[in-house]
Amino acid sequence: MIIEPKVRGFICMTAHPDGCAANVDEQIATMRQRGGFAGPKRALVVGASTGYGLASRIAATFGAQADTVGVFFERPGSAKRTASAGWYNSAAFERRAAEAGRGAWSVNGDGFSTEVKEETIALIREHLGSIDLLVYSLAAPRRTDPVTGETYSSVLKPVGAPFSGPTINPRSGSMSEVAVDAASDEEIAGTVAVMGGDDWRLWTETLAAAGVLADGLVNVAYSYVGPSYTQDIYRNGTIGKAKEHLEATAKQLDGTAGGRAYVAVNKAVVTQASAAIPVLPLYIMLLFKVMKEQGTHEGCAEQMHRLFAERLYADGGAIVDEEGRPRVDDLEMADQVQQEVAKRWESVDEASVRQIADFDGYGAEFLRLFGFGLDGVDYAKEAEPDLAIPSLSEAAS
Ligand code: NAD
């Protein structure tokens, strides 16, 4: 099949297996080039197939030589339809891990469910015995509570008052004002139920009860803060309420298995999750332009290398802020970056966005998430869409 991008709204319906593999290879190369570090040896990553979770799995495996179990919810391909990008990423990751002599096993299914947690525990028992690192990097629009059976939806809305701000169509470059009504109490509670700490706590408690957490466990989930002008929609909005809940959950989970629980604050990057947040794509375009000009730009791989090597597993113990959070958004939040982005935020319009913001870079980065536009990939060549993830095909046979 010749595979081309088919973008619909915030998502690309197709993905390229060779391009996704090239993407994984680039992240592995970044990790190797930045250097190994003393870190985890047996890791579980929940949300391991794209974005920060994939980069965490790559950091653990190729930075610290860990064996890993990864959990994700991805669509396999068929003769007629491509798989989702995370499926191809995971297939490529497992192949590279095996070549490097590292163990990698995966579970594809709803990580919110009890069944997937149990399947994961069985894999950990069989292959790792216990884990010394748990990364929780799941981003999802919906969650069904495994106990009550109730399904919650996450929304991206302001809290308390309506919000309006500039938005951009990342493909056409047309800009408009987006207006979003304030969330209802039910919408706030739903977003907290999906993206807050409930499921992270359930994972941690279930793993602890099964006796598969090693002493001194490092347990980490991810958050975002960002600048003042995205606060109303992000940090003070429904997703911010969920992040507050996640951070409060870290305090409850701290000490589990005699270890530490953290919520790390990462930089804004282009992922499937961030593309759907109003206002954020325009901010990211401005941010990337300024950080590239100043030579401080980072993607998921650089971020996760720094988080692991220089924060969580720093010599002499983890480095955290006054609220106990490891911060790798420091370069994004640096004054010289934020002052310049704020200045451009005030003036950006359709005429200037291609010069003062990284409009083209954002579009290219978005397509790369799905394996399009990578160097060395022959997109005119027939590609095989029905590709197996090695550990999943072994499990099925
Ligand atoms: P992403 O969309 O790239 O990845 C989401 C992962 O969750 C994928 O592996 C997907 O398969 C998995 N997943 C989704 N639903 C699932 C389910 N029901 N069961 C099992 N797995 C499921 O997202 P991301 O942007 O990497 O976000 C990960 C975390 O990082 C989130 O907490 C997010 O808030 C945080 N974060 C993101 C940014 C950013 O700019 N993207 C910045 C800071 C923090």
C-alpha cells in the first residue's frame, strides 16, 4: 500500500510504518548521543506508545538499559487500513530493544480497566519479577470507572468564566477568536475523573497489592504549567483541575514501596494530546520559533533524557521545585524565552505568523507524529500496513 497522510481535524487517520520506525530511531539516537545514566532497571510505562510515554520508555531502555513493559491503546493495521502511529512506534521500539538485548513486552488495551492491569501484572511477574520505575503518561478523552462502570469524559474548558483567545488552523494558517463556555460542575468532575490521579492511584495500589513494586520505587506522572495567557484555558481550566488532582495524588502515593512519587512538569510539545487543546498550537508555534532561535528547543526525547538523567536519577537524589515537582519546563519558562513569546503573542496575525512563529515547523512536527516527512523514508514505495508488535504476536500464538 502507498500510504499518505489523511488529516481530519486534530488527527491524522493514517500512519506510516517506516516513518514511525524512523521517528523511534531518531529518539533512540538522541538518547544515545546524550549519554547513558544510572537509572531504572525494570520499568512499567502506562501510555507508552506515543508522546512523552514513548520517550520515557526509550529513555529507560536506551539511556539506563532497563527492560520494560508498556501499556497503550492502539489500533492494529490490516491489509487495507494502516495501524495507528502508536502501534507502529511500539512495533519499531520492540524490534530495536531486542537488537540491543533489552526485554520489552507490551499490553494493548484499555489501561483504565481491571483486566489490563491484571494482564500487566502477569507480564511483570513472568518477565521482570518487579518494577523499580512506574511512568504514568496516559492521555485519553474518556474513562470508564472499573468499579462503578460509569463513563466520564474529559473536556478542555475554562472554569468559572467563559474564555476567548486567538486560535490558528495549523494547516491553512487562518486565525480566529475561539470562545469557550465555562465548564459545568459535571464537566469539571468528568475531566478530573479521566485525567486526574484516580487511575494512577489504582495502578499503584493494584501493583503494590500484587507485590510487584520493588523497594525504592520511582513513580512519576506528567503535568504542564505554561505561561499566563494560556492559564484560563489550561492551568485554571478543567485540565488544570485534573492536574491539581494528579499532583495531590502524588503526595498520597509518595512512600509506596518505600519509594517516591512525583508529578514532573514537562515542556509543551506537539503530540496528539496537545494538538486538541484550544490556543495551545499557536502558543507552541511561537514558543518553538523563539526556543529554536535561542538554541534551547527540545522535543520529547531530549525532555525525557533530561528528566531521567538530570532530575529523577540525579547524583545525590532527585531535584525538585518547592512543591516537590521535578521541572523540565525550565527552558520553556526562562525569562528570555517567555518575554519574547509574550511580545510576539500580542502582535501575531495571519500576515506575520509564518515569520514570527514556527508555523511550518509545527505542521511538519504534527505529520511526523504519524510517520510522515522523515528523512530516509521512501514514501513512494509500497509499505506493509499489517505489521505485528513482536511481544503481542508471541502472546497470541
Ligand atoms: P499522547 O497522546 O502522545 O499519548 C497518550 C498515550 O496514552 C498513548 O500511548 C496512548 O496509547 C495511551 N492511551 C490513551 N488512552 C488509553 C487507554 N484507555 N488505555 C491505555 N493507554 C491509553 O499524549 P502526551 O502529550 O504524551 O501526554 C502524556 C502526558 O504528558 C499527559 O499527562 C499530558 O498532560 C502530559 N504533558 C503533555 C505535554 C504536551 O505538550 N504534550 C506537556 C506536559 C505534560
